[in-house]
Amino acid sequence: MLEDLVEAAYTQQKKPPLTRANRQLAIVRHLWRLAYELKVIPQRRYQHGAKLIDELGRQIGGWLRGQTQ
């Protein structure tokens, strides 16, 4: 995901790497939830991580929306 975000920052065609990063973030979101459901991480850590993941998703989504206009 980090590679895709860096690529998007330095290329003219930003939409493909941003789309890949967004897809990878969706996978991370599901794995994070699974870790919580399997009690690998405590609730407080899950909530903090979920908040960070959500914020990153909002940033990528905003960047993507800016590219389609």
C-alpha cells in the first residue's frame, strides 16, 4: 500500500495506484477486524487501529475523488 501511495504522489496517472492502495486498505480493514474477533488484540487497540484505518481510507478516497473530476 505504501508503495502505491508513493507512486501516486510522483506520477501523472494517479488513479491506478490509488485504486490499488484503496483495495489493499480494504483487506487490512478486514484483517484488523478478524484479529479483534479472534481476540488477538484487545478492544481498545482495535478501536484505535480502526480509527486510523478509517482516516487513511478517507484520505485515499478524497484523493481518488479529486482525480476523477
